[in-house]
Amino acid sequence: MTADTLTAPGYSSPDASSTAGGRLSVAGRGRSLIRGRTGDPAWVRPSLLALLLATGLLYLWGLGASGWANSFYSAAVQAGSQSWKAMFFGSSDASNSITVDKPPASLWIMALSVRIFGLSSWSILVPQALEGVAAVGVLYLAVRRTSGALGGLVAGAVMAATPVAALMFRFNNPDALLVLLMTIAAYCALRALEQASTKWLVAVGVLIGFGFLTKQLQALLVVPAFALAYLVCAPTSMRRRIVQLLVGGAALVGAAGWWIAIVQLTPASMRPYIGGSQHNSILELTLGYNGLGRLTGNETGSVGGGNTAGGMWGSTGWSRLFGSEMGGEIAWLLPTSLLALLIGLWFTRKAARTNRIRAALIVWGGWLVVTWLTFSFAKGIIHPYYTVALSPAIGGVIGVTVAGLWRMRRNFTANVLLALTVAVTAAWEFILLDRVSGWMPWLRYSILIVGTMSALMLLVMSRLTERAAAAVAGLALVASLAGPTAYSIATAATPHSGSIPSAGPASFTSGIGGAGGRGGFGGNRAAGGFGARTGTPATGTAAPPTGAGGFGGAGGFGGAGGLGGARANAGGAGGLLNASTPSAAVVAALKADASKYRWVAAAVGSNSAAGFQLATQQPVMAIGGFNGSDPSPTLAQFKAYVAAGKIHYFIASGGGFGNQMGGSSASSAIATWVEQNFTATTVGGVTLYNLTP
């Protein structure tokens, strides 16, 4: 492979080995994943191994402390480990009453792990941790192709140290697999750009297609960047570029569409209800609840919308990702990456159309800008942990530009820009750490001092020896990564459970919309806000938050447990955001004669059902799906199941909101009918109705 020569001032031919001023080289073809390329300096291989080992340690250490993590998905994994049908469709229970509200690709991997190693916290969570290590490794390989080992290592270190990455690669949400697939797709896009390869472009489409089967339309946020980079920079004719992009698009549709088509064409009587939809339609889920509704806030069946300033999902605007809710998750190096993108595009402004470094900047920078703007202005459901999708892009942009500026270190302009980048990073990290001033207060001052000193030394780097310049650069890198690394370690040291995990130290974890990012829906942490979490769960159990309330106060919505608040007792029914840990008495009651019933119990809301299902490993019907607002089953269907003796118990005080944003009120009607026609019994603090007396 022959790389392109950059024509921007101060840049040289791509394979130049000289470190003289004003040069930026593009890496040649690699020989292996770990051994490196011929002529690599001695530090490359051990540095890469150290990066991957440190990443694995960060993502794997103490993983079991989070118990079932997100019980909503853990229950679906348990179901998939017992039923191939449930695994294929992503059902919440092995008897296939309703699916989760996402496609099942991430569940497939976890369910296979459970089938091999048995049901446990580790067998569910380890796949995500390994996906994180793989994503860091693939990012290294991708950036290295254009910016050498130094750029790849910087990019990988930036991603690994990002707090929201440390959060989500230790959790069982779909985001971990989504990020890995998008990162591999970026690698394939860069390979396609090198020689206008249709094969690699098809691989991009297939990977994004499977990303679609992981988290639907969010996977498509990288498509504009990849398409633009190929359309502008691929070394072939415009006509061929367009045809190749169409072929890649067809591969994307095929990779995503086969499962959608099967689900859509399968008669409703032969598959579970599609959770998150109001009409049992995968297309409705794709285009509505998980699609355009995320942008407009019009999500039928949702618990609310954020289409007003300061609404349930927070204020929208370009600064949203820098604010108190999302800043600690992703913003540590976000200003740095935006500055690096501008610097890189400026230096490549006069380069040839096919210049590979500019193409890489379009790939990573386009991914960064499109996702940043989408998350900033989306009015529908959005949680801070979604921002993990930005971590590879931030790392990629910084890796490409920093490597380029380092190779130009004999150029005074490059030194000034490097110094400016480090100074901006140190100042911004000081601001972020000042928001949690009670946590390691010395750290922010240390970063500011060391960052400022290293920035000043970078200004005179052209006069330093090679060894001294490397020492200064290393000091600047340490100062730049100290803040997010410390936050990531604190994140990894804190158990996480429920549906809205947050990065950072346990005592400073933000919720959703709380004052200063500390509380929840209008409440503070002590009052039990939405999504706040601490606590140490026992291995294999879901942990409740310590806040006493739910939706802004004690009790909350959904009875005992409320909206993610502390459950009333150990056997409580859980709430909308987390499952409970049933008592031994409740588990024994549900498991009695379990083989006689299709569902040993039914409860309103998926998380309420999940706790009982994970404890008994028996199917528990989640009435109404995640929010309790899906019409599954209808009252008539539920009556028919009861008449046929298919459900043993109804569990009272489940989670869910019922009729929200135009959603169904079937769950409320079912609960009322049960209460009026059956006798309640309290077992282990849980109210049960025996539906088969």
C-alpha cells in the first residue's frame, strides 16, 4: 500500500522515517495484531500490550459486584439461555410473552455465554468487558493505519480512560456491542478508503447492519461520516464511488433487514409481543419509540418527554454534553477533540483529495460531530450513558491530530497548537472536577499545575533533545488523562444496577434532571431521585439504590420500590428502573409446581417481573413491558390465560406507569380485575394473588 503525500504546509511524504520538523507520516501495512510492523520501535509492542492489559483490568476487576446489573436485560438473557425462540426474538421470559424494547443482538452473545458457563453475574457481564477491550484494540489498529503506533496508542488510551466507557463495558446494556461494531466498521471504512475497496465497504455495511440489530437507529449516526469520507476521498472515479456506496448501503439493509423481515412476517400468534410498540409491530418500534421519537420526543408509551426546556430528559442545546448530567460521563476530552479536529482539518486543507489523514479526520470527526449534535438536540428519551458512542470518535480524532503534531514538533506552530491543546484540556478538567469538589480535591489542582507546566515546556520543545521532548510529551499526556482515568477507576469501583447507571464516584453520581446533577426528577439524592444509585449488592442479586423515594419523594410510583427508589422490604416488587430481590419464601411459593404453568407469575412492568424470574429461573410474565404501558396482554387475553390455568400468581405493586404518552392502560385494567376477583395473600412482604385456586 502506498499512502498519500500531504500537501499542507509542514507535512511530508507518508512513509518518511525522519523526525525532522514539519512532518506527518502515514503508517504502512501492518503485519499482525500484536507483533507490529517491520521497523517498529521497541516500545510499540509492550505499550500496546500494557494498554490492553490495563483496559482489561479496569473493565473486569470486581465485575460481579454489580449483580444482575440491568435486570431488564439479565432476565431476557436468562430466558434466552432456556429457549432458543426467546433468544432469537429477545423475549423477556422463556414462555415468550413480550420482547425487550430493543433488537436482540447483544442478548444473543450474553445468552450464549450463559448457555456455556451457566447463569451468573459474570457470565452475563464478562462479554461486555471483553467487547470493551476489543474496541480499544480495534481503535488502535484503525488509527495506526493513518497515524502510526503513537496515534493508535493515544486513541486507545483516550477511549479506555473515558468514564462512560468504563461504565458501559462493565454493564449489560446493548451499548457495549454497539460501540464495538461501530469501531470495527470505522476500521473497515479506513481500509476501504485506502484502495477504493468494495469488499471492505460491504463489510462496513454488514457491521452497521448488525449494529442496527443491537440498538436500531443509533447505529446509523456513523453512516453520514463514513459515506462523506468515501465520497470525497476514495481514490477512484465519482461514478464508482457512488455505486460502491450503494452496494455498501444494500449490505447494511440486508444485514439489518433479515431479522426485521422475519419478525414482521411471523404471525403474531407464533411470536412474542414486540415490546415498546403499541400495535405489536417491529416497524413501529424501529421508526417510533427507538427511532424518530428519540429526536422529536413523540414516543407513545414512554414515561415522558423532554421537548420542553428542563424537561424530563433535560434541556437541549449544543452545551448539553458539557453540563452537569453528561459532563462527567463523556466531556473530559470532548473540547480537546473538537479543537483537534479543527487543527487537523486546517493542516490538511490543501492536501490532495485522496489524502488519507484528512479522510480519517472526516471518519472520526464526522462521527463525533453528528453524534454530538444528535444527542445535544434530541428531545426524546436520552440517558447520559448513551454518550459512550462518542468515545471511539473522540479517541480517533485526538490520536490522529496529536500524532501529526508530534511529528511536526520542530515546527513552532505545531508546538503552540500542542501547548494550547494541553492547556485547554487541563483547564476543562479542572472545571469538571470542581463540580465534585469534595472528591479528591487535590487532583484538580495537580492537573492544572502539571498541565500548565507541560504546556509551557511544549512551547520550547523544538529546542529540547529527543529524550527531553518525549518526557515533556509524556508529562502532558499524563496530565490530560489523569482526570478521566481517576473518574473511570472510581466508576469501576462502584457497583451499578438498574436501568440508568451513571459514571463517577458513588457519592457524586448524577441522576436525571436533579439539581446540580446529584438527584433525580426534581429530587436530591437523599430524597431518592430518579436513577441515583449506590449500594453493594450481593453477587447474583440486583441492588436497590439507597434513596428512600422514587419519583421525587418517599413511596414514588409503582408501589414498593417506586421509580428506582429503595424498596420497602427485601421482598418488595421492585420498580420501573430496577428489580427487587425476592425473599426465600416468595421464591419457594413461585417455584411450587412450576412445571404446571406457562408462567409462574405475572407482574406489571418488566423490571418488577425480572427480579422474580432471575430468582426462580422460571418464566414470569411482564405485563405492559418496560413501562407497563404496552397492550400486552390485553385484559381479554389475560382472562383467557387465567381461565386456561397458565398463570399461577399475580404479583401486586409492580412497576410501570400505566397509560403514559398515549400508551395502553391494559396493565391497570388487569390489576383492577385481579384485585376484584381474587384473594390477596402476603408472602415474604409481597402481595400475591393465586389465580389458580
